Amino acid sequence: MIFKKNILCIGAGYVGGPTMAMIAYKCPQHRVTVVDINPSRIAEWNSDDLPIYEPGLDEIVRATRGKNLFFSTDIEGGIRDNDIIFVSVNTPTKTFGAGAGMAADLQYWEKTARQILQYSQSSKIVVEKSTLPVKTALAMEKILNYTKSSVSFDILSNPEFLAEGSAINDLDNPDRILIGCRETESGYAARETLVEIYANWVPREKIITSNIWSSELSKIVSNAFLAQRISSINAISALCEKTDADITEVSRAVGMDSRIGSKYLSASVGFGGSCFKKDILNLVYLCQHYGLHEVADYWENVVRINQYQQERFILNMLTTMFNTLAGKKICLFGFAFKANTSDTRESPAIYITKRLLEEKAEIVITDPKALKNAKADLAGVEGKVSFVEDPYKAVEGCHAIAVLTEWDVYRNLDFQKIFSTMTKPASIFDGRNIIDHKRCFDIGFNVYPTGKPALTHT
Ligand code: NAD
Ligand code: UGA
């Protein structure tokens, strides 16, 4: 079959895999190839056991793989044979040198730019899909257009807004597609090419365009605003616990103001995931770089409150369990950073496990999808940790349950049965406010929700 366009994506991760599967699914007239330097990841994409769990992903990969969707390790051939190249490599926080702990580590990104230059034999549109500091496209242009040859490159910014756990639905029905370009004739033409691809399934009014710097910055700002809402509600949850106000009631009352809106106002044990903290710290670093220290401080506090919320959770466990956790067995319900994903990157569960182990507690972890990643995260950590898939078995003999991920399966467990096998007094610390607190209290548990009065028998 002759395909209309040949599209490549460099980076077969949580973004590259699902986004390209969706483009292939919606555009059978185009051929889509995803490449990665990690051969085992590519092998998994080519197997029945995909490297990431995402509801609905299996179906669209099965419908397209081998037809117009291909996974490969041939980066050189991929660059040579495709006209549109998405770059979706990881951009973690830098861990060394200047900006360590804050700035984005752009080494993978720059390596990719150099590979594109090295292997290209024809002009290309290069699309920034990764989340990048504002002005990264300038660096990319400098690398790609350094040598004046007949091969030219147009850089576009097309940030991805999908959330894990709902990636397929988010890709299918996005709130918006944002495409930024250089304000030149060829920049506009490149942008139109990408608009045409998305227009295969996204209504035109949802495809918005801007200059390239606004597009790069909008992505980081969107994440910063979402995380800021969570830190705002979590900060108020601490006040609720002191005043007998109920965070769910406050959140509902506040969120019903249409100017505020109701989403991202669920109090929790803190936000996790690979991006919120990384992107805010990146924003903080950018502001510091431009001498905007007050602005930097403002955003850094969003991360500080998130840390505070996790530590508060631990201290609440400690004080309510007679100021010692040593030798006590605590079961963690959930290790993924949110429900419906196996991803555990920056999950509050990692910090909480390590802190509980410092207090010499014994930890039992249960999670329907994330135990493999949990084991990897905790490899080499000292202390007693076990991993048990069945929540009923996991709680046996435990003194407390800490609900850390809002998996539906935890909402409707048989808590009477669970209570009967636990050490008494048995406590539940609900870091997600998903279980029926009154019912568990009536069964006999001491219940400690987030941002609500505790229900205790003593
Ligand atoms: P990831 O770590 O899951 O995937 C990145 C992939 O890139 C890895 O498989 C890695 O092997 C590969 N890679 C790195 N360097 C390479 C190179 N030179 N050549 C080929 N492959 C290379 O990361 P991710 O979660 O998919 O995130 C990618 C980017 O998208 C980040 O900038 C992130 O901030 C952004 N983003 C992520 C999400 C999300 O939900 N995870 C959502 C929106 C945006
Ligand atoms: C987030 C954004 O929602 C996406 O738009 C963005 O594309 C993505 O980051 C990214 O750039 O990586 P994601 O991290 O996958 O997506 O998941 P979210 O649903 O946003 O949840 C993030 C964290 O916040 C989770 O730990 C979640 O449990 C927590 N959260 C979310 C709360 O604690 N309270 C809420 O009300 C909402």
C-alpha cells in the first residue's frame, strides 16, 4: 500500500506509544513508525504484553500494528525514510551540575536532534512532543540548521496533554490540540500539515495554533496550574482536620462556582507522576534564570505543599498509633501514582514506604497493576517489605491500612472480613477519601480520612 505520509516518533514511552497508536488508528492513510533506543521496550510493543497498562490501548494497537503502525529499533532508517518526525524522548529533571534538581535534563533531546541531522537525506518537519523549557526549539534549530544544505528542518511545538489512566480517551477526545510554529512561510506550511493530520478526528475549533514559544510555555503552565489546584486543596485539607470542616464539602461548595470549576479539587496524599513536579521545578528554574525570584518562589511552594502533605500523612499515622510504628505491620492499598495505570514514577507511595521503613514498620504492598514497578522502585531499600496481589491476604495481621491509590477495587471490599483478620485496634488512613468511612467505623476500625474529622473508638 502507498501511504500518504510517513510519520516517525522517536521515543516509545507513555506518550510516544499511545499518541502514535491513536494517529495510526485514526489515519489509516498514513504510515506511523515508533522507534526507541531500548530494544526490550520495542520488543514489548511488538508482543501481546505491551510495556504500559492503559485502558483501551491494547485494542487500538491490535487494530493497527503491522498494518500502518510499526515499532522498531532502526532509528537511522526511521529518520531517513520519514518526513514528519515527532520527538517524544524523556526530559527528566537534571541530577548533576548547574540547575541540578530543577532544570530539565536535555541530553536525550539534544542527542536526538543530532541524530536527525546526521541521518536525514531530505527535508523534515520535526515536532516537539516532549515537554520542554521555553526556547528549546531555538536550540534545536541551531543544531539542525547549522550546516547550510538543501535539507531543511521546520520545528513545531505540539505538546501532549494526555493524563495516564485515561490516555486513550484523552487522545480520542482532547480538550485542545496546540501547535506552535515559527512565524515564517515554511513554519505556517509545516503547521498546516500537522493540523491536517489531527483534523482526521479532532474538530477544527479544538485545534489551536500559536507561536512556538507560547506553545512550549503553555504546556508547562498547564501542568503547573493543575498541580497548584491540588496543592491548594491539600493545604486546606490540613486546616479542615484542625477545624472539623470537611474537605469534600468545602471542595464541592468552592468548585460549584463556575469561575473556579470542580475538577482537580480532590484532596489526596499528594500528587505524583513523572511530570507535575518536574515541570514545576523547570518553571521555577526558568523564572530564576530570568531573575523573576518572586515568581519562582510562588511556584516552588506548590511542590513544597505536596511534600508537606505526604509528611503530614506519615506523622498522622505515627501520632495516632501511639507514637511508634516500630514492628507494626502496615498494608498499603495501591502503589501506582493514580488509578488505572501501572506507572509508579514519583508516586507518593515511594516516599511513604521509605518513611515508614525509617520508622521500622513492616510494609505489605498490594496493587492490581503496579507491583512489578513497585518492586523495582524499592529494590535495595532496607527494611521489611512484601508484595501481595490479593488485598484480603495482604491485610492479614496488619495494624493499619493506608489507602494511597484510588483504585475502584478498594472502594467496595468486604471490610468486615478485612477487619476480622487484622491486629486490633485496626486503623484505616484514607489518603484518597474513597472508602465508606462511617461504615468502616461501625465495623470497628479507627478511621482517619484526609481533610475530615477522624472517626475513632477511643
Ligand atoms: P518515557 O520515559 O516513558 O519514554 C521516553 C522514551 O524515549 C524511552 O522509552 C527512552 O528509551 C526513549 N529515548 C530516550 N532517548 C532516546 C533516543 N536518543 N532515541 C530513541 N529513543 C530514546 O517518557 P514519557 O512519559 O513518554 O514522556 C516523554 C515526554 O513527554 C516527557 O517530556 C514528558 O514530560 C512528556 N509528557 C509525558 C506525559 C505522561 O503522561 N507520561 C504526558 C504529557 C507529556
Ligand atoms: C498530568 C496532566 O493531567 C496531563 O494533562 C499532562 O499531560 C501530564 O500530567 C503530563 O504532562 O505528564 P498525569 O500526571 O498522568 O497527567 O495524571 P493526573 O490525572 O493529572 O494526576 C496527577 C496526580 O495528581 C496523581 O497523583 C493524582 O492522583 C493527583 N490528583 C489529581 C490529586 O491528588 N487530586 C486531584 O484532584 C487530581
